[in-house]
Amino acid sequence: MEEGVSGVSQEDRAAFLKEVQARFDKKVRENEIAVIEHWKDQVDRILTMKPEGIASLQLQIKKISEMMANRIKMLKKG
């Protein structure tokens, strides 16, 4: 077993990095699920509506598009 200057073996370092990567991947998946669930809920609301015409439906779709655009802008700022 080869140890570095810090006294931590290569195997320990590799195991640590693997664990950190697994946690990171899990968090990314959880965040992606949350985002998709949010936007699915928005679309589902439109599906349950009884729009009086195409214009009403287009207005609701436009609102969702604007919400998405605003969210993208906020994420790019941060």
C-alpha cells in the first residue's frame, strides 16, 4: 500500500473520490427530478383546463414559457 505525503493511501483517496462522485450524481438526479416534476405540474394544469379557444390555451403556454425564461435568467446570473 503506497501512501502519499499526507499519509492517505491511493486506495483511500480513490474510495473517497468515488463516494463524493456518487453523492454528487445522486444530488444532481434529485434536482433534475424536482425540476421535471415542477414543469410537469405546470403542463398538467393546462391539460386540466377547459380553454374557451386556442387563444386562451396559447396564453397559458406563453405564461409557462415566460416562467421558464425567467428561471433560466436567474440561474445564469447566479
